[in-house]
Amino acid sequence: MANTFALLLVVITLLTGIVWVIDKFKWGPARKEARHLAQQQSSVELDENTLAGIHPENILIENARSLFPVIAVVFILRSFLYEPFQIPSGSMMPTLLVGDFILVEKFSYGVKEPLWQNTFIPVAEPQRGDVAVFKYPEDPRVDFIKRVVGLPGDKIVYKDKQLYIVPACTSADCGSYKALDMQYIGDKKYHDEEMTVQRYNEILGSVAHEILINPYRRDQVAYYYKQDDVKTFSYEWIVPEGHYFMMGDNRDNSKDSRYWGFVPEQNLVGKAVAIWISFEFYRDPNDLLPTWIPSGVRFNRIGGIK
């Protein structure tokens, strides 16, 4: 869907741009010249309506010419600067909730062409703790949003609901696994979760953020992604060069790198930087209004993402 829209936007921008250029340097001057000639040959002053009827402009050309500046601005904004996204699931709770509308900074990880996501102007690399949007590796037509947990060369372990990381290093001794600092905040019941979950504050790199843990749900180790060149445990991964390990903040309700592997650098879309509006969609089954109509606005959620 995302790639289809990007392709459609490129095609429309290209076609309207071609019409705008031809009209600017060929059709427009021809119309102007014909009307100027008609005015010279007339013994009376011709009004605007009469002049418009001389060498009239095709309605399709007129619309394409008028639309091009608007389409071009949308194309530049969406492809290279900022793109809006809607959060469809609870995998990033409590950082992002269903109904949050976010802005993604497209140039955070490099300026890329909009169709195949090839980088032509490097800017920066993802940092541990970033909330990033990317093309789902198993279906690049789908956009996913998760938190960057593992960088290239990192060793990752997720066991008994605890995250361990050995940062990439070039020396012979990179040290042993270190559990990330976690501070228990309290229990909470969310509308989008069946059971009460535990809230923790986790320190990931230089980023402090909240995560959710369901103590009653076992780790689905049998479904974890099995890395061919890692022969130790099914809950251990080594991030390949040019790839990243992503996890949702809602640890027991997130389909992430634990289950399908790593995200190639080319799949990165951008960094989620802000929530610009947030809607609630909680309606009683007997409500007359359809469920897609918002039931409220969460103004307190508008702001930056960490």
C-alpha cells in the first residue's frame, strides 16, 4: 500500500510537471501570442471573456498545470521531509497508542529516493532507543514501527522478559551480556490489553522509556527467529552488518525482530519524532455511531516521542 501510493505520487508529479513545463514554454506563449494578435487586428478593445475564447486552454491541461505546484509540495514533504502515519496496533504501548497520529522525519537516516529507498545523501545512522518506521522485511508493502534495540554487530538476548545486550566492539574481548536497567512503576489496565500489565522504566542506551510486561504470558521462544550462524540459544541473536534489531515496547504483544529477524538499512523509512493528534475509538457495542468515528481526543498526548 505504501509503495503503491509513493509510486502513484511520483507518476502524478511527473505527469503534471511535464504538462506545466510544456505549457510554460510552448502552449502558454502560443495562447498569449494568438490573443495578442487578435487584439491588434480588432478595431475595439476585447474583454477578458472574449480573449479567453481565442485559442482556449484544454480543461485537462489547465487542471494539470494548476495542480502541479500543490502536488510538487506534497511530494517533496512526504518523500524527503515528513510523513504522517497512524498507529494501528498496541505493539508500541505505552509509548504509542492506537489512534495516535505521528510525524516521521524522513531524512533522519539519510535522504532516499521514494520508490526503492536507496540512499543518495547520507545524514545519520539509527541510534539505540530510536522509535523508527521501516518496511516490514517479510512484506515491504507494509510499514512497521518499533524501537531500535540492536545495532550492527550487537549481541542480543531476550530471556525471561529481560533484555541483555553486548554492544558491538572491535577488540577480542567485548565483555559479557549486561541486563538493561529496569525499574518497576506499577500495574495498569489498558483498554487494548486483555489483562492488567506491569509498567517498567527501561534504560536503552541514552533513552529512558516505558515498557509493558505481561507476567502471565510466557515468552514464545519456540517461535523465535533462528539465526543460522548462531548455534547457542534460540533467544540469542547477533545483528549483521547493515541491519538492525527492532522490538516493540509492549514486549508480550509485539511481532518484532524476535520472530522475523533483522531490518536491513535500506528498509528504514525514518524516525518517529512527534504525535500531532491522538484519537480514542472506544465505543460501546450498542452505540449508534460506527467504531471508526473517534469517541474523543487525547490532547495530553500531543508532543514529542521518546
